[in-house]
Amino acid sequence: MSERQSEFTPVGSKKEIEFLEGPRSRWREFVFVLDVFKEFVHGFRMLHFIGPCVTVFGSARFAQDHPYYKKTQELGGEVAKLGFTVLTGGGPGIMEAANRGAREVGGRSVGCNIVLPMEQKPNPYLDHWVNIKYFFVRKVLLTKYSYAFVVMPGGYGTLDEFFEAVTLMQTGKLSRFPVVLMGTEFHQGLMAHVHKMVAEKTIAPEDADLFLFTDSVEEAVKHINKYAIEGFGLKKRAHVKPWGLLGERGAGLRRLFASHHMR
């Protein structure tokens, strides 16, 4: 592994690695389940009042002068203007750009940071964040609070998050929330493969319509407005006071939306 690769390639937690290696004693499995349960409760309580979000996925490797960073920064601002909280994995690159864009227009900026042996520090544009030890818990939290997902250029992790979101919608495990795949040149090979899957009948033709493929921030925001805000009848909500006793935190609730829709 090169020096540059080591800067970005995370090393999983020891507990997670051991769990995925196979069966262990009943007691160790039970203790692990309790630890995961604690992680979920911690995440639920910390993020309970962040409000409906738009989650932005993308690579941690793009610097501030990269065109994808700048486009994501613009996107984060426009999404925040709709009234959504911008939620990311809390790290650098695309995640930082989305949070930065939201912060710069006075919107809410939240991160779900992963705790690693080689620590990934939360980016400096977060109003609020939660640190999570397990990747699979983090993925649930990044999905649970969102009414839309934007997928920017990224690597394996980004594609994993993209395909998990569309798979959950395809199989009816998640409501049909808007998904935007941004970067037509970067993702042209991916789209060719999607069309190949349709041709080979491994997915249905309508499955290729589970997401919008575009380069336009304006088109992406209109898509989110139509299928998230209008589609789910989101409205401005009254202020709801968090319970500090439960570890709940919340701010900027005047800008958020609420819906009686149950996912």
C-alpha cells in the first residue's frame, strides 16, 4: 500500500473484524450484540432532532480546489435552502464540501463520523455530529433520517451506499425517496453497466428509473423538492424541545420539515 493510499484506507475496529471472522463463544457474541445495541441507541438519541435530511455520499479524497468539491459545496447550499439538514459521513472531501455549503448559507450541517484506529476527524463545517464505531450502524443512521440521497463521485464505499439505497427501494424495504447520481462523465461506465443489467434482465427496466442521473445542481434540487418535499407532504414544524436526560440535542428546528408519513 502506498503512503497516499494509507492516508485514506481505514482500518476497521478490532471488534468488528473479530465478529466478521466467524462464530465465537456465546458470551462474546452476546457482549458484541449489547455493544451494537448501545451504538444504535446512542445514534438514535444524538440524531433524533436533526430533522429530515438529505444525505450526501462521496469520496473523502477530493481537495478543496477540485471541481467535484466545488459542485458539492454548491449543492449543499441549495439543499439547505430547501429547509433540509445536510447529513454526511462527517469526513473530508465530498463530505466536507456538502457540510460547508450548508453551513455557508445558514443551514444545518450534521455528520455521522466513523471512529477508526487511524482517526477520521470530523470536518470543521459540522454543527453537530455523532461518532460511531461500526460501519453498518453508521450506514443505518445515514439512511434513517433522510428523505433524499445524493451520490457524488467516490469509491467502493460510495457505490456501496448508492446500491444499498436503490436496493432497499427496489425491494420495498424503503419508501421511494429521490436518489440523485451526480457526475455523468465519472459515472458513465456505471450507467453502461446499469443498462447492461436491464438488457440481461437481471433488473427490470423501471429499476433504472430509481435515480436521477445528472450534472445539474438545479435539476437535482428540483428533483428533491418534487419527490421529497411535495411527494411526502413535508411541512414546517413547530419547535420541539430535546430531552437532555436522554442525550438528545437539537438546534435550528425552525428550518426543518415534518411529516406524518411513516417509513
